[in-house]
Amino acid sequence: MKAIVRRIFKLIFRFLCSFSQWLFPYSTLNKWKSFRVKFYTSWISKEFKSIGGNATIYYPLDLLGGKHITIGENVIIGKRGILTAWDRYGYDSFSPAISIGNRTSIGEDCHITAIHNITIGNNVLIGKKVTISDNSHGQTNIAELNLPPIDRPLYSKGPVIIEDGVWIGDKVTIVANVRLGKNSIIGANSLVTKDVPENCVVGGVPAQILKEMI
């Protein structure tokens, strides 16, 4: 009896799947997804300082301080991105700026956060789960180390500059006061703590030059 009931349920399930596929074919689903992305991009675009044409922002984007963020043309920002430009934290005030150049693509689950300046050039490719930060919670001194990390004032050693044509692999972390030279490649899972020359492949923790592309 149980076997018969299971078979009946399987037949009903297959019928419902076939009917759903006929009613909502895959092409229609893709069109709906495309419309939803365009609608979301148009809706959230008003939060930025400026945004170029044909930008694509996937839902959801965790956005703070959009008035300090400039986005170029044909930029893609993947799902679950975090963009934060902190003009105030605790009792401190900042003048942050985040700039993303033309034809730059940012993968899913990326976190870009600034209290000073982060500049990302044109034609930059950023993989998934990448963190780019020009700040940290406090400095390494006794007074601040005695505070819980969340209570330490935000501090920046300097800006992050990513020049044109850089390719950043998945799960890379880039910290403050770093410049990535034009056409450099950052290997997946790397920690970038110092400048990277142009036309170089780097990787590791911390990232070191693996190859010069000359």
C-alpha cells in the first residue's frame, strides 16, 4: 500500500513539474529575473552620488553612505554585496569616498568599506567573497587594545588604489595603504598588505610576487 501511495505522489509531482515548466518556461523565468535586476538597479541607483549607464546591481546590496560612492558605466555588482562609506562612527567623523570605474565587475558576497578612500579603476575583475578595506578597528597600542574591538575608533593607514585591468581572485583580502598596479593578478585566498607592481602575479598570506609578466 505504501509503495502505491509513493508512486501516486511521484506521478503527481512529475505532472506538477511538467505543468509548471509549460506555464513558466525557463526563458520566461530568465526574463523575469532580468526585469527584477533592472528594477532593483534603477531603484537603488538614487542612493549613490552618481552612477553610469548600464550598471547592474543584484539584490540584495547592503549599502551605507551611498552619497559618498561613485559608480561608472557598465559596472556589475553581484548578489549580497556590502558597500559602506562611513562618514561617522561613534564620536568620530570621516570624509570617505569610494569610486568604481567603468566596466568593472564585482562578484557575489564582496565587502568594500571605507572611511578614507578606495578607488577601483576601469576593467577590473573582482571574484567572489573579496574584502577591500581602508580601515580597521583601532591601532596597535595599549590604550586601544584594552577596549573591546567594537568600541575601538576606526583608523585608516591610507587609501586603497586598484588600477585599471586588475584581476582579483576569490576570497582575497586587501587592507589599507595598498596600491595594486595596472594589469596585476591577485591569486585566490591572498592577503594583500603592500603595494603590487604593474603586470605581476602575486599570491599567498601575505601576498608575494610569483611572476612578472613582461
